[in-house]
Amino acid sequence: MRRFGCLVFVVAAIIAMLVAGNFLYGWNADGPLENERTVIVKSGSSLGMAAKALESEGVIKSAEAFLTRAKIFGGSEPIKAGEFTIPKGASNAAILDILQGGLSVQRLITIPEGTPSIIVHEKIMAEKLLKGDIPVPAEGSVLPDSYSFERGEQRSAVLLRMQEAMKKTIAELWPKRTKASVVKTPQEAVTLASIVEKETALAKERRTVAAVYSNRVNKGMMLQADPTIIYPITKGKPLGRRIRQSEIAAVNDYNTYSMVGLPKGPIANPGRASIEAVLNPAKSDFIYFVADGEGGHVFAKTLPEHNANVEKWFAIRRQRGEM
């Protein structure tokens, strides 16, 4: 009888071990997902709600089994809302780690330096994973950068982050301006920076270009910046042709070929580096510059020097068949 009792105990122990082993195995074993999938955990979702959603999408076999095992083997951290990438064959343990870790899918909208607001508007509106409508933002109100967003987020929220970033940048940089800067207000800083941004794509030239325009302001000269001719015509989009003489002579609030001083406002959204450049321009006597044919510019202090540089540039263009 004792032998029989011992045998029953041993059998029961073996069965318990098998059950426990299977229970643990079910937590770490590969899951049913055959291909990587993105899942969304809505804000305010409990683990139970998330488990049911995962089961309905075939990410886990059983929401009930997942929850039972999660209570025993899982950590105490709450799950986070967001969009998550679940890899192929992810185990229950791996899935809970993903949801608790909050490593959500990162989606980005990138606004390059010098992008006019009309194109900022088009880029945000073209993002299908966002919702809602936005107006064209004020020119110069957006800081060019890459901004993350979540699926289903309001476009207005994304735009607000871009504009708050610009406000924060101006608030940080404005007190650091030097005596060489000619701008009198933060808005003027953004305006001049937008011209610098449009005139050169080379980081090493920004402060020198800023110096040229600063010197012109100090001398009461016209800025004569070609991008300010184009802005009233296209709102900053590429003109797609050569500028006409009638457009050079046009009188408006932006054309710096027909006015002295800064235009009415920014002609694009300048980046941080260009704003820094106009607040701390290079120490230079240059008041002229023209393209050098290699993506940069050559600078001059006198009009005869500048005219010679212009002739060299025209010669390059004639050689290329552009004139």
C-alpha cells in the first residue's frame, strides 16, 4: 500500500513538473506570428485589453494564457501606449517586454533648412498617418529638423512642436548675439537668416554671407538678394526659370533690389546655424559675393574685384552652355 502511495506521489510530481514546464515553455516559446507586424496599443489600454487585441490579430494564441503567464513571469511595469513592431515568432515574454519598454515605432517628418512654409504645409498634409487640417504656418515660424509623430496624431500637434522648437531656439540664441549683428529684433534675425539660408548651402560660408549682408545694412546699401525677388512670385518654391528684368525692378515688400534694408519678413524657415550666423557674423569687410562654379561663392571687398569675379562666373556658365 505504501508502495502504491509513493507511486501515486511520484506520478503526481511528474505530472506537476510537466505542467509547470509546459507553462514556462509557453511563456518563452516562439509565438504564432509568421511575419513581422505593427500593432497599436491605444492610450488608456489595460494589459487585458491589449492581450485581446493581440489575440484577435494573431500575435498570440490565447489572451487568457498570456495574461496568466504575465502575472507570474512578467514584470510589474505598466504597458505603454503607442505603435509597436512585433517581430516574427515573438514569444509572450518578448511581446510583454516590447509593450512595457515603450520602444514604439518612430515615424519622422523632416523639414530641411530653408524650406518655405508653403512646402512645410504640403509635407505635413501629405503624411497619410496623420489626421486633421492645418493652415499654412507663418513664414519663419518653423524650425527645420526631423520630428517624430504617432499614427493618428493631429497634424496641428506636429506643427505646434515645430513652432515651439523655433521659439525655444530663438529664446536661447537671441541673448547670445554679438555687437556685430545688425538685427534689432528676433523677427529680423529670422528674416535675415532666411536669406542667408537661401543664398548658401555650405556651413563654412554662412557667417561670411551673414557678414556681407550685415555690412550692406551698415552702409545703407541694398541687400540685392535674388531669393527675395522670387519669394513674392512663388512663396518660396523654385521659380523654374531665370529671373526677368521686370521682376528685378518690381517694387514690393520683399524685393531687396528695389528697397534698402530687410524685407517685410522671412522668405523661408531658416535652420539654427543660419540664425546663429546672423547673430554672430564673421569679422569681414566683404560686401559682394558671386557663385564660384563649384557649389560655393567667391567674396570681394570692392566693386572692381566683384565685377572680375562675375566675369569668371559668366565664363564658366558660357562654357557649360548656360548662357
